[in-house]
Amino acid sequence: MFCTREETNTETSLENCLNLEDRLTLAEKLHLHELLGFASVRQLRRWSKELKPFRNAVAHGSGVLDAKPDPVDAIEFMVDLRCRCEMVWEHVEPNN
């Protein structure tokens, strides 16, 4: 994808071309599980298995409850996801 965008002079970076699977693989290989709040890579992988179908459903026009039909599970997952995103963001921009 990066090469295609580069050929058409689209301003982009390699990071912009990474999909969720690529990013999760990098997190595993670089042992970033602790940054995401996991005690082990195994826990990160287990969570990733929940995240991928959730992301796919929401990204392709379905709703949160299509990915997680139980409203309590959906809310808990969203709270957990937001918390993990905030942990990562705090490392990227610690003063915000």
C-alpha cells in the first residue's frame, strides 16, 4: 500500500499504511504488552482476538452491539479499550 501511495505522490508515511493486524504484531514483537496494561504477550493476544472482530464490525458500518451483543459486555469492553488507548497516548504525549 505504501508503494502504491508513493507512486501516486500521495503524502503518507509507512506508519499510516499499517493495519490493525500489523500494529498488534509490532506490539507483540516489541514487547509493548506492558505499555498496554497486560502482564504478558499471551494476555495481549487474547485481548486482540476480541478487538479484531469488534474493530471490523464498527469499521464496516455495524454498531458496537453487533460486535458485542450483551450491552454490559459492550460497555465493559469500550471502557477497557479507552483506558488502554489513554495509557498509550500518555506515553506518546505525556504532558496532554
